[in-house]
Amino acid sequence: MTDGTRPHESLADIPGRTGRDAVVIGGGLAGITAALALADAGVRVTLVEGRPRLGGLAFSFQRGDLTVDNGQHVYLRCCTAYRWFLDRIEGTALAPLQDRLDVPVVDVDKPEGRRLGRLRRDALPVPLHLGRSLATYPHLSLAERAGVGRAALALKGLDLADPTLDTQDFGSWLTAHGQSARAVEALWDLVGVATLNAVAGDASLGLAAMVFKTGLLSDPGAADIGWARVPLGELHDRLARKALDTAGVRTEVRTRVTSISSDENGRWSVQVPGETLQADSVVLAVAQREAYDLLPGGALDVPEQLLEIGTAPILNVHVVYDRKVLSTPFLTALGSPLQWVFDRTDASGLKDGQYLAVSQSAARDEIDEPVATLRERYLPELERLLPRARGARVQDFFVTRERTATFAPTPGVGRLRPGARTKASGLYLAGAWTATGWPATMESAVRSGVSAAEAALSALGRPRPSHLFDVEEAA
């Protein structure tokens, strides 16, 4: 087994470490979080990851001189767990938040000069903070804007603890509350598709209500947007490894777990090529299908439910132009298959020209289409959206595909998502797909890691680290 951070050493030989042992399987945000939280509480931790890097599905790679993120990831000010994570790995300054929510929305079907609208907030209490923006939003009629306000108030009144919300779809609820197809396209799906990875008609009302109530209707600044100004690998791999190493975690990459089992004394054995790791606690922080394959018998009442949690793809289109064609950090599009377009020039290390990343959520119909087909579709759309692109030369065009980017937030998915604890003593689950109450986001992943670590620490009788993000564990 190859150690990703330092030469091999016995866990017992790590200086200053006392207490129990834990193995965390999976080096995404959930696994990194769980490992850090356990180590901070004095547990001896080994983190194993099958890939050659940490970061899970939020990572970077090299393409020539470019450093490319596999997809554009953002977070909101209300994502308090991910903000805690950034602070814990000393990366907050590298992924700053907007001072105030401001989303440019361009309708390419309108004549030039009348295309731009903005969703932004004022420094007023909820819901007045969005009042002026909604009142002047040019992509909806006056009647539609008034209808959106009424629907928002009805949404604010929903009880997120009501399990029946998960059985309904958001699209039907919007229709029942007077929302036109245009209002859904120009507002509800503009936000919802990016956060839920599903259109309103395919999304659980419970998850959609959680997104909109928390992001737009809880605190004036809750929806302010943050994103990495450096490659994601700088945060989720390099800085995360540094934090793990400082915390005394033994990190093993390129190391795939083949089986886990427990003995009559409740100790766990984690089998990897060439070695068996022994532990009092195991956190399984992998995708739901991989978790199903590794779970020992009896750990969950109905383990097959993990296989019923569907997945949803995200397609990312990457275009390098020979000149600057976009003057804002990002924008969104209506009247076009384009969704969100981000300027990644500085973050990628590009010295000349401009590099744009187009993030296409809920891309089930396009995820397997050939690059040539996507090029024929998206380059003309970028020219429609960005007039300066019409005279620019395309220096590079490529596509990244995450076919199982998130769990599918379909109605009924809530009953399938397990909590951190299993019926097997000492075995815990983590991952954005577990019962965090959030859709499949970086926030959900970090929350799940905290919940798994807290459950393990409780069982080990070890104190909770005082600085650990305060999250209520899903039962």
C-alpha cells in the first residue's frame, strides 16, 4: 500500500496520539471532514481513497498548461458547514463570497439592449431584501412577479419536518400556486436546477422547499454566492492533505478497500491490498452503490434501498477563446440551452485570452453526446449570449462529464437516505446522499462527515472538538 503523505508508520507510533482507532473510507469532502473531526478529538485515523487524489467529485486536473476543474462548484453564505470546512483547511480566502447576492440573467430571445436582468438583494430584512429586485425583474410580467411573491410566502410557510413534502414534486406545487411556465423557467428553475440538479417537475418538494427557504427566505445574506478563485484541487486536495497531515491522519491514496468485517469483540478489519487495517470505528464515506457493496450483513434493515437512490448527471463545457468575451465573473441564460457560464481564466492559469466554463445541470439528455455535437450546439449559443464571442477564435473546446454527479432529488428519495448510524456497532455512513436534509451539495457532504464523526465519538466516549461545526445529526 502506498502512503499518500509520508512514509509508513504504525498508528501506535504516531507521537501524541491517544485513544481509539478509526478508518475512514473515501477521500471526498465527507471523508475528509470525518477524518479531521475524529483526529481533532484524539482518535487515531487512517483515511483511504481509491483515487490518486482527494476531493471526490470536486477536483482539478491538468490539460496542457491549464488547470481545469471537473465542474464549476459554488456555495452560498447559508452553507455554514462548508464554510467551516474552508476555515478548517485554511482555504477561506481562496473561495470568497460575494459582498451581496448579484446574479446577471440574460434572456437571449430579447433584442440586444433589453436582455439583461439581475437577481440581487438589498440590505433589508427578509423578505424585503429581494423586493426591489423582484419588482424590477424584466424577465417576468407584473402579474408573474406578484405571483412569485405569493408563492414565496406560501413556501416560507411550509414545515420542512413534514414528511409528506418529500412525496410531492416541486413542479406540481408551483403550478398549484399559480406559477406560469415562464416564472418557473426564469426564476424557480434558474435557481433550482443549479442547486438540486433537477427541473422542478422532477424534484422533491421537500428538498426544493429546503433550498429556497434556507437560501432565499431565512436571512438576507443567505444566498450570497461563493466560489473558488483557485483550482478546486488546491482546496480539496492540497490544503486538505496539509490539514490532515497536521492533524496526524495517515492518508492513503490509490488504495481501494476490498472488504470490511467485525470480530466478536466489535473491532473492525478493513482489507486493502497487502494490509488489513484494524479499527474501533469505520466511517464509510463513499457513493451509495459502493457503500452497498461494502456493507456487512445486518448493517441496515433494507440495504437495497441504497440502490434505489438514483443518480443525476452534470455536463461541463469548456471553451478557451483568444480574447475576452465575458466581462462579468459569471452569468446565467434564459432562452438558450446554456445555464450558468463562469470565467475561469485566472483560476486556470491561462495567460492570454479567456477560458469559460459552462455548467449544465440535469443534463441527462446530453451527457453521452459526442463532443462534436456539443460543439455545434454550444458555440453558436455562446455567440448569441456574448456578442464579443462572434469575432473571437476558439483555441480549445472540451467537455467533462460527471454521469453520477449527484443523487437524484426525486420525490420519495428522503425515505431512502440513511442516517449516519448503522445497526453495526462502530460502523457509520457519510456522503452527500445520506440523510442530511440537504440536496447533493458540498454542504451536504461536509454535514454528513460531521454527523458520522459525532456518532463515532459518542460511541467511543470521546469529547466533541470544541471548534467542530455545530450540526444536528440525522438519526
